Amino acid sequence: MLQQTQTSRVSEKFLNFVKKFPHFEALSKASLEDVLKAWQGLGYNRRAIALKKIAEIIINEFEGNLPDSIGILKTFPQIGHNTASSIVAFAFNKPSIFIETNIRRVFIYFFFSKKEVIDDKEILPLVEKSLDTSNPRKWYYALMDYGVMLKKKFPELNKRSRTYRKQSQFKGSDREIRGKVLKLVLNHKTLLISELIEKLKISRNKLNKILIQLQKEGFIKINDDLITVE
């Protein structure tokens, strides 16, 4: 939920989500419609599909227990090295090496004050050397909190990272239209394409492109001109 989404938007959604789906079994058995409804307002809805698929894998292949192996976690949908390593650190308090935006900011501030372009490959060895292996969870929490504090005073720090990408404008983008389409379909259960065109004030060609992608990603089904949640 926290990927590219502010903590203030996530906190209440997280509490409601885990109340509705308190364990992997509940999430694995839930309908995609219910999961997407609970996810509404967070954006990047494909993360919700991935989370449900992960719950199904854990129930079907790991007897309901989350693996503590970085290698295994990286085989799950949409989990890369940094996410897998952070799960191992926070869920199991086991030493692992990863970088996220606030951690990156701390190391840029202390070790790269005069360098304009910093690669994560330069930061990772420093993360490894400084890691508190006896309590990595607490250490990473401290680093991330420090990074949040630094952002308030030095908001430009992470722009010197090679990974920095300015987020494209959301207003009027395909991302915004995708979100509106999904919200309308979830609210109405089924919708005709013509109804969507009328509600969104959008051309048929532009809408078709978005609908085809949403269907390909597993969000919706299109039968003739009727749209339903997958």
C-alpha cells in the first residue's frame, strides 16, 4: 500500500483492509470485487490483484505461512528484491539489505553531500556495513523515520539519486481514467461501454484502449459491450 502512496492516505485504509481480511485465508477466498472495493482510493489497483494472488499462493503452497526466504518471496507477483528483503526484516526481524526512498535519503545526506548523481549500488554497501544485525527491524524503522525528518528540511535530496523519476501528471492521464472506470464498474456491478462513454465524456477509441488493458490485467471482463468485474 505504501508504494508511491502517502502514509496519511494508507493508514486508515490499512486498518480497514486488515479488519476485512484479517489473514491470508480470508484474502485468498475473497472475491476480486471485494478486494478492489477495499483498495479504492489507494491507486495502482494491480497491487490489489497481486496481493490476492500472493495470499492464494501462501494458502495453497505454504500451508498459510508466509515464507521468510528472500528467494521465495521474489517469486511472488510484483515482489522484487527490495520488497522481499524488507518483508524479511520487518516481518521476521532477520538481517537483510534493501533500500527504500527514506533510507536512500539518509545515506545521500551523510555520505554523498558533494555528489550530484548517486547510484543505489554505491549506497548498498553502506547499508550493509551499518546494519544492526541483532535488531534490523528497529534499525530500519529508525532510518526511515530519520529520512522522513530529513525530507522536511532537505526536500531535494533524493533528486540526486539515479533512480529518481518525476511522477507524471495524474490529472487527465490514462491512470486517472483507469481508476474512474474501475470505480464505476465496481459501484454499478455491470456497465455498458456506451454508459461509460457518457459518464466519463471520453472518446470510444481512448476508452477501448484502456478497457483492453484492464481486461488483459485481469480487472474486468468484456462480453459484447457489457463490462463486469473479473
